[in-house]
Amino acid sequence: MENTLSIIKPDAVAKNVIGKIVDRFESNGLKIAAMKKVQLSQADAEAFYAVHASRPFFGDLVKFMISGPVVIMVLQGENALAKNRELMGATNPKEATKGTIRADFAESIDANAVHGSDSLENAENEINFFFAQREIL
Ligand code: ADP
Ligand code: MG
């Protein structure tokens, strides 16, 4: 069993497609082990994306992530991390494979509908950033 972090970003929450995105996970064998809707603060977003702090898009990324509420989940299952990345599709929705979440629900590389952890080490850190152990079931 593997745990990974997923975030439904402000663009997808605003589009009212939380349920449709959650269905992609559940229909593909992933369990929702934890879930909450949160308005991130600037400090939250900067800390969460600290690995990207030196990238030119960091400021815009933080601004976008605090532009509205997000839904944060722990996805659980066999190969949950890789499965989630596959379901998400490429970072740029224009390059994302047909049928992936980003191809179907995202507009641009900035507003790209979902976040997913990219390594097991980062997944653990990201999960601990947002959830207490008793919230992960
Ligand atoms: P992913 O979300 O697919 O793991 P990254 O970790 O590389 O992608 O980047 C984190 C987020 O930063 C992306 O989801 C996207 O919203 C934003 N981002 C990445 N690259 C760019 C870029 N070249 N221009 C604007 N935003 C970007
Ligand atoms: Mg990433």
C-alpha cells in the first residue's frame, strides 16, 4: 500500500468538477484516505512549493494556488503515486494524453487542475504538511 498527496487546484474547484476528479481516482482503484477543502495562505503555498522557489514561475504559481479554495487528498493504493501521475497527465494540459484529468479539465500550464506528489519521499513530506496521522484512514 502506498500513500500519495493530491490537490484539486483552484481552477478545477471553481469549475465545480471536484466530484468528477474524485471519481477518476476511485474508478481506478485508489482510495480517498483523507480529504479536506482549504483556502491556502500565501505562507502555506510558499512553504508547500518551496522546491520551486527559484523557478521563474514561482510567484505566479503561489498567486494561483491562493486564488481560491483547494481540495487536498491522500490517495491510497497499490502504486498510488505512479497511478495518480498517470491519471493526472502531463504538466502542460496541451501535452497531456487524452482521457487524463489535465487533458479533460485543465486550460493551461498554470491552471492545470491537479497536483500530485512526484516521489515517495516528497509524498510523505507533503502528506505530513497537511494532515495529522489520525486524519488518514
Ligand atoms: P507537476 O505539477 O506536473 O508535478 P511541476 O512539479 O514541474 O509539475 O511544477 C509544479 C507546478 O508549477 C505545475 O503543476 C504548474 O502549475 C506550475 N508550472 C510548472 N512549470 C511551469 C511553467 N513552465 N510555467 C508556468 N507554470 C509552471
Ligand atoms: Mg511536481
